[in-house]
Amino acid sequence: MATATFIDILLAILLPPLGVFLRYECHAEFWICLVLTFFGWLPGIIYAIYVLTK
């Protein structure tokens, strides 16, 4: 995978599941991010940025 672009990081901050969905579609990464975002916005952001930059 290519490194995360500025748009990817911006989407991960504003709408974490959307940022992950655009990269991984409906794979496990998206569902994990969605659940973490339901638990709290900050855990969703942290996970989204981690997944997009790993």
C-alpha cells in the first residue's frame, strides 16, 4: 500500500470510518474503525490514522 495522503489523514480525523473505507472498503479494518468510533470519536481517529499510516 502507498503511504497515506493528506486527504486520507484529513478524512481519518473528520470521519474515521470513511477514511478507512475509502482505502480498505468493507474489510475488517473498516468494521473495527466503525465500532471504535461508536465507542468514542477519539479511539476511531487513533485507529484510523494508525491503519492508514502503517
